[in-house]
Amino acid sequence: MFSRLRLGPLASLSLLASIVVSLLAASSAPTPLYAVYQREWGFSPITTTVVFGVYALAVLAALLVFGRISDHIGRRPVLFAALAGQIVAMVVFAEAGSVNALLVARVLQGVSTGAALGAIGAGLLDIDRVRGAVANSFAPMTGTATGALVSGLVVQFLPSPTHLVYYLLLAVFALQTLGVVLLRESVRRKPGALASMKPDIRLPRAARRPVAIAVPVLFAIWALAGFYGALAPGLTGSLVHSHAVVYGGLGLFVLAAAGALSVLLLRGTSTRTAMVLGVVTLIAGVAITLVSIGSGTGGAASVTGFFVGTALAGFGFGGGFQGGIRLVVPVVEAHERAGVLSLLYVVSYLGMGVPAVIGGVLVVHGGGLLDTAREYGAAVIVLAAAALAGLLLTGRRTEPSGSGLVVAVSAMGAGKDMAATGGTAATGAVEAAGAERQPVGER
């Protein structure tokens, strides 16, 4: 029966979109719980950074090893395996009674997430290159915003927070696994699956220049995600004078929601315009945020400025990420998509994860939260300015030649707001040291 039932293009896009949103929501689900775990198990704040670091390493390893395998064995087998891994990880999380169990769950989660990203991103482009390119930019922000806020609300207001959120996600993953049964396979099996698992960072010749232009932008904007993941929970609590768990993800929610909005609003612009506008807006937003932080004493003006700056930075985040994806996608052949997208994900994760972990260490062993926030924010501005200089020097050569992508994106209707995978976006960023510094607060 199932062999004859297959999803249409729109339903397939929606399914893949829902999977990546769930992956990102699941990756940020433990964030508001770290304070609970720390109180119950008595581990040090640095342990939270270790848990985050293990997850990030697992994702990066999976991207490098499994990033191209779906080009050989098909998208569906990879998705089945990845969703099964997520289900097992949710069970381990829900029943965790020690830090070791958390580490095991994070490794399982990281490997399955990393394995899924290349397959989902390539699968979206297999279905529709135009909608897929937009979706590849839209989903990370959507999933991050959803996970950061909803997880905090569940922990704050619902019973059994260390169990409920994971079992809810388990149910979602189980339903999505059933959906994959009905998904059409978009590639034919071909030999070389084992060879594809050997990490290979070589790029197709046509993609080398676009990737070289996109990489500095991607690294800079994901460093911003690391800033909000590592430090925003503590900063928000200081500004509003409350360390209720729900505030922990509020800054990241605003950032990600603004990013998702910008993807939709800028999808009709040229690639270069989206990237330049994104980086400029990001710089302005971070600057406003740092000014608003001030001494960290709070007040209505500081809180308002913080969230206005965050929204501007998020708008720039979405524009820059969308531009980077749109720049590279048109020049990549179908059989090369998963590998190239995986490389972009690796760059994004490094930009997000490395500064976030460093920020967490500095909060504990350096000058504290405010000084670290100022230094981190200044570093993000410098990175973004360097990326902007590179964009301006390349001029209009950043436009994808002959792809028709910009024209096609311009013609897209307002209702085509599909979500998809693109870079595991700030998924792990929210788990950096800012979360570990957040007190349990009001429950």
C-alpha cells in the first residue's frame, strides 16, 4: 500500500521543513534544563560547556563523515537512520540520571543531526531549487526560535520538565518517520558510499569562488548566534532583573524570529544586496545591543534597546545567511549538493561553536558576563566588517551567473514560506556558557 502512496512536491517540502525544525528545537531543548540538572546533580558550570562541546564535535564529525552519503544511498535511508537516532537520544535524555547519560544523549543527537543535514538540504533542492534555497535559509531561524522559546515555556510552566519535553519531541520524530515512508526518493543509488565517508573538503571548481565569498559571511553571522546562545540568557536576566527560566531563550527567540522574517522579506532581492544589507544591519544591531547593555543595571531604555538591537542583528543574520546559500546553490550539480552544503554547515558550526565555548570559559575564568559580552560583541563586529569588506571588493561578481535563481526567487508568491534545513543554525549555540551561568530562578 505504501509503495503506491507518495507525497507531492509541496507536501515533501513541508515534511523536510518540519524535520529540520524539530531537529533544531530538540537540540536547544536541554538548554533551560541545564540549571535544573546542575542543581540536582551538583556539577560545575564548566560541565555545561563540555556537554555543549561534545554535541558540537559530534555534529561536525557527522557532517564530515556522512555529509555526502545520501548522494550514494539515497535521501530516505539517511533520514530513517537519523530520525531513529533522535528517538533513541530523546529516550536517553528523558531517563538521564547523570552527566554521563547527558553526554551519551548529546553524542547520539549530534551524530544523527549532522547526518540528516546534508540529506535534508540536498533533498529540498532536489524538489525545487528556488523554494529549496529559500527554505534552506528560513528553517534554521524558525527551528531555533521555536526551540528556544517553547522549551523555556515547558520548563517554566509544565510538570516533569526533565521528561515531558523529550517525550513530546520523541512523538514528533516518530510521526515524521512515518512521513518519510511516503517520501519520494529523489536520487538513484550509485557506488562509492563507503568512499564518500572519508572526509573530503575538495570543492567543485565552479563552487570555489562562491564558497570563498560566502564563508566569511557565514562564519561572522554564526558567531553572532554564538553570542546570543552563550551570553544572552545571562544578559537578559540581568536587564529584566529576573532569572526565570523562560527569559533564558527570549533573546535568541527574538534574534531567530527576526532572521526568519528577513529571509522572507529579502528573498526577492539580488544575492549581493541580501548579503551586504544583512552584514550592515548585523553590525548596526550588535552595536546598539552593546550600547544598551551599558553597565548591565537594566531599566526600560536598556531593555528596549537590547531587544531592538537584537531584532536588527537577527534581520541581518537572516539576510546574510540567505545570501550565502543563494550564492553557492546555483553553481552546484545535483550529485554535489549534499557535500557542498555539509561544508557550509561545518563553517557555520565552527563560527557558532568555537566563539561560544570561548565565551563560556571567559565568563567563568575571565572578566565576567558583562566584560565578556562587550569583548565578544566587538569581535563579532570586527568579523562582520571584514566579511563586508570582502563583499564590497568582489563587487557584483557575487551574483550567481546564469542560474536564474534571483529572478525565480523574485517571482515566488508570499505564501511559499517553506522551511528547510540549512545549517544547524544556532541549535547548539544556545547551550553555551550563558546557559550554564543562568540560575534556576523562578520555576
